[in-house]
Amino acid sequence: FETVPEVLGVGHCSFVTSADGREDWILYHTKTKHKKGWNDRHVHAQPFTWAEDGSPQFGKPLAAGVSIDVPSGFSPS
């Protein structure tokens, strides 16, 4: 991930595939303040793509509150 001023302390991530297997998503946490500690972490999810050479293309982490489409194949219960 690239650092952006709107997103602090991007950390630990996991990777998942959408319900229909058409999209890859990165799940990660960020901080809301510059102070030390774990009490200000938020979890984020956003899709990513792949380059022709097989490397992941994560883009930039999205700031909290930015709307994105739900994963493909998602069906609310």
C-alpha cells in the first residue's frame, strides 16, 4: 500500500475472494490517531487487482467513510 495523509498506520492484512470468486479483496486495519496504542483501530476492506506479471496492485488505502461497491456475489440475508 502507498501511504496517504488520510489513512494512518496501515497494518496487518488478510486476503479474501468475493463470494462468486470474481474479485480479490484486502482486509486491513488502520489507526485514527498518531498516539501509541491499539484502542483506535478500524478495519477496512477494499478490492485489488493483479498486474500482468502476477503482482498485486493494491492502489491506495481508502479513508474511512469512502463508499465502495459490495463484493461481487454478495447477497444480504
